[in-house]
Amino acid sequence: MSCAICEKRPPKRYCPAKGEKICANCCGREREVTIDCLPDCPHLIAAHRYEAEHRKPLSADDYPYRDVQVREEFVYERWPVITGLAGTILNFQIQHKDLNDGAVCAAIEALAETLRTLGTGIYYEKPPDAPLARALYGQVAEFLQEFRKADAGRAGIPPLRDSDAFHLLVFLLRVARQETNGRSRAGAFLGFLQARFPLPAEAAKDAPRIIIP
């Protein structure tokens, strides 16, 4: 028998996504590139763990909105919003199994840019062109609107302004860029969210567990 992909090397690993055995070389090279890996694949989990342990900080060129400062205290004060954003993304993933890190980053960045322009007094909205990222963009925007409505009038809780939502999205985008491995079908950031927000409805009760980039 030979690898189901290269048809050259002996197959050493069972690939849940393909339902066949493949070689270690093809597993490493095609993982989250041409193979739609299943989140519970042990080889994928091990790879993400290794990447997380050896990941380097984002370079200046890759750091989103370098000129924007997001205070750690502000993120913790607004942790329920971060929890809600994570829950919105994870709930969206349940309905769209092909969601990947790239689509998530595109949706977050596009909405952050929309909110940034609002801060200048100009309304300019440009959702992502890709259908999946565009749909997630709409879901996240809807969550923020609903959060504002539910938050309005609560004693002791300042309203969520456009600038506040913008800074929280910038924070989340930085985390996403740090946690993803950049592969075209990557799901490392989504796995990161799943590990920290397994039950979005209860996650707001927990202490913040994301390291501020």
C-alpha cells in the first residue's frame, strides 16, 4: 500500500478527513491546505500544540493597527463583549463547518475598519467579498447592536461606543493573527477560542484567559 495522496511513500497515519491512510510528509505539507482537517484529528491537535509552543511574536509588519493602543485594563473591563464576540464566532462555526481563520480575520478586520471610519464622522462600510466572511461580518455586527440594546440603561455600566467596539475588535484581530498558522484552511485560532470559550453562555463568568498581545 502507498499514501493516498502522493502514492509513493508508505502510509503511516490515518487521515479522518480523507478516510484513508497517508504518509507523514503529506500530512504535514497538505494539512489545512488541501485537506479540510477535522478539529478532533489527533495529528492536527498535536500540530497546533507544537505551533503554539514555538510561535514567535508578530512582526511589526504583521501587527494589525500598529498605531492603535488597546489598554489591558480596558479589555478586562469589557470582557463580556469579548466573550460575546467569541461566542458569536463559535456559534457561526457550528452552522458553517468550512469556516476558517482567514475568513474570521477578514470579517473582524472589515468590521473594525467600518467602526474606525465612524469615529472620524464618516460612514464607510465595505464587508468582505467572500460569502462566508461577509456572513460572519453581519453576524458580529448584529451581536454588537444587540449588546448595545441590552446594555442600555444599566446602572453603573457605560454604554458601548463605536470606538470601544473598534478597540475590542482590534484586540481580537491581534489575537487571531497571533494564534493562526496562516494556512489557507487554518483553524488554529478557532481551536484557540473553543478551548477558552467552550460554553459561550457561561464564559462571561470566568476570569479573562487571553494574554494581551
